[in-house]
Amino acid sequence: MKKLLRTKICDLFTDESKYNKEVNVKGWVRTKRGSKNVAFIALNDGSTINNIQIVVDFNIIPEKDISKVTTGASISVNGILVESQGSKQKVEINASSIIVLGEANPEEYPLQPKKHSLEFLRENAHLRFRTNTFSAVFRIRHAMTFAIHKYFNDKGYYNIHTPIITASDAEGAGEMFRVTTLDLKNLPLYDEKNIDFSKDFFGKETSLTVSGQLEAELAALALTQVYTFGPTFRAENSNTTRHLAEFWMIEPEIAFADINDNMDIAEDFLKYLIKYALDNCNDDLQFLSKRLADEEKNKKMQDRAPELIGKLKSVYESDFERITYTQAIEILLKSKPNKNKKFAFVIEGWGADLQSEHERYLVEKYFKKPVIITDYPKEIKAFYMKQNDDGKTVRAMDILFPQIGEIVGGSQREEEYDKLNSIIKEQNIPEKDIWWYLQTRKFGTVPHSGFGLGFERLMLFITGMGNIRDVIPFPRTPKNAEF
Ligand code: ATP
Ligand code: MN
């Protein structure tokens, strides 16, 4: 076989200088179909959702030479790139030689050239990258990662790497995963019951982080605009389609910004990411839109998810509704599903924690656009949120999206030393865990704000996928850490 530089399949469709020239492509076979004199191979290398069609003329390459070219096999192809005869594709390759790099025995290869269920593909997560759906999802995931860094970089934010192993559970955001090197069969005790963590690796109890926020705040109080983008771990036993035990979170933190600035930034950021996907991931979004429409067509009209690209555009063009928690409760109390007890958690009155069913009612039924809720009761929010003068509420803000519910949680932070100190005492947060955080309020404190965007929740929204396990390559959920 003649040695040629490999061309990416995506470039074959866009680079007209390659027409009528000999090219080499490498990839994995999606399908092979044939007739008496000719075979057609659909080949994909992950660079685009579109397959390149390889035309094999049995007068040039004998049929027996491509008997091992089956779905899943990897091959290298030389041939002339020509404008296609068929109407389905723009270009195709008339093969002059084909080498099988790796066979995929059809008797054993788990993926067949047919539709597989998402559950089946989850059990075959090592191979699901090779499907149209998952290659589209993970290309978009990359594009979103890049867009996030670009957004902040262009605006002069600094990316801060906050620690993954932490010694404080100050956030109280959820159950934590312990990190230890102690021998679990022979734990050092300092009395009958209690483990002596001074013997542990770090000399104290440590866990995987549930948020990078507290450390990001330290950085913001010097660098003014910072953000983290890292893995986050929560051992909450919530087996939902929107919770992972290991997920990625983007957490900007901005000095000299109040709750209103915070909402403006978060709304602008989310719209930027949606626009970036629309502008840069069109082929994949078109594919996912068709896929979604296909899934939804068997559902009742009122249960169907909206068309994907139209939904993205509509959120991009909308002004997010901004209401207080108190207003949200008033709307929910008057709502039909609450009066008819259709909600799993019926709202009894002010103070109730909002569940995803309530959030989705507000977004999908009531306002029909994203909603930002502010000023939550302090009892249901974290200690670090700025207290309002009413003594009851804090300057929290949650952003709620259609189909998702909460996608962003944020707040203005309590910057006054005395107020922060008293709430820390009230909630029995040990001084030894939090002294450094408190100290930033003693020296050069300023109003500041920030929020956390769950990356996989964003991915659910952008791709229209229904289960959070399908937008991260290797999901970690209760009883599941395969691959
Ligand atoms: P929820 O009420 O949905 O569990 P939360 O209030 O625990 O969310 P925060 O602690 O405010 O969430 O975290 C910030 C963001 O991180 C959330 O808005 C959400 O987008 C995302 N997030 C939180 N928990 C998870 C999880 N277990 N898996 C994936 N994303 C999550
Ligand atoms: Mn949670």
C-alpha cells in the first residue's frame, strides 16, 4: 500500500483541493453493504458525525480481500476522492487498496449496525464512543469545555486549580467520600469507639471535595475574577437522571460583584455557551435533534420534549425571569398541581425546599423560559451566603432551566466578619476547619459573589439527552463504577 498522510474524514467534506486526488483515511467501519460487483463501506474516524463512503470495485479489489471488513473493524484506505454519484453524500472514495488494521469478529462484536438502547450502551461504555449518538455527545462536551475556558479567558478571569482532597466539610453540600490510607481491618483507635485520624496520611480526616468555592473565594480576594473547573464528588444516594457521584463543576468567583452582577454574569455565560454550541456544533446538534424527535414521537403530545435546536435558540433569545423565593412560593401555592396534590412534594408554605418538579413547573408551565430565583430562606441554604436585612433570607440565586431544573446555584457571599462568625458558631462549624476562610473577612474584605454550574447538567440541556449518565464518558453513580 502506498504511504500517504492520513486525512481526517471531516476535511474530506470541506477541503475541495483534495477532490480527484489520492487520499488515505483510517477509521472504524460502521456498515458494509454490497452487490455483485461493488461494496460500499461507511467509515468513521470520530472527526465528524458524517461517514465517508468507500466504494470498492471488485475488479480492483477482489471481494475476498475485504471479507474481514465488518462492522467495528478498523481499516486504512487509499483511494481517489471523487464527487459522489449518489445524492446522499457529497464525496466518496474510490478505493485502490484497503488494509484491515484490527478485525471485529461479527459473532462477538457487541455493536451491530442497528439501534441499541442507551441502557445497553451504558453497559458497553468502552465501545459506545463508536456510536453516532455518543460521538456527537462527546464532541459537544469538548466544544463546551473549550468554550468555557474561552469565555473566561476573554473576559480576564484566571483559572484556579482548587484541591480535590479536602479536610473541611464546611460546605455541607452533601455526603462526602472519605480519603484514607488507614488499614480498614486494623483501624487505630484513640478510645473505645473513635478512630485516631492523626495516624492517617494527612494527620486528619480528609475527603473528596464537594465544591472548589471556598478556595476560589480566597483567590478572588486578590485576583478579582477567577474560576475553577474541576471534578466534584458527592456521596448522596440519589439515583436520579440528574445526579452523579462524580461530576464536573464550573465555579466563577468575582470580587466587587453583588447578587445582581452575579445574575447578569451567569445569564450572559449560559447564553454564550448555547450560542457557541449553535455556531460550532451544528452537524452534531442536527443529528441529536433528529434522534430526540425520534425518541419523543411515541410519547403523549404534552409529555414530549421540545425540538432541540429550537429550544436552544429560544433560551438564547429569552430574558431569564428573575423572581424571589417568596414570589415562587406564592405562584406554586396557587398552582393546579399543588392544589390537586399532583406534586410528589406538596408545598405547604414559605420555608419549603423547592424540588425539581416545582422548578420545572415554574420554568416549563408558568414562565416558559429560564427562571432565576433569589432570596431563599437562610435555613435551606449554605452558611456563607450573604444575609439580607430581613433576618430571614439570604442572597442566593438558583437558575432553573427547562427539562433540567436547577442548573446553576450561586450567591453573594457574606463578607462581614461578625455576621459570618456568628453563623459559623450557630451551625457548629469547627474553627479549626474554617479559620483561613474567616480571616479573609478580617483583612481587606470586599463584597463578592459567585456560582456553580454543573457541567453535566449543561450537557443535558445542550444535547437533549435525558439521563446524566449519557453525557459523561464513564459515569459514577451508586453501585456503579465500571470502566
Ligand atoms: P440539587 O438540588 O439538584 O441536588 P444542589 O443544590 O445540591 O443541586 P449545588 O450544591 O448548588 O447543587 O451545586 C451547584 C450545581 O452543581 C447545581 O446547580 C447542579 O448544576 C450541579 N450539581 C449538584 N449536584 C450534582 C450532582 N450530584 N450531579 C451532577 N450535577 C450536580
Ligand atoms: Mn444536591
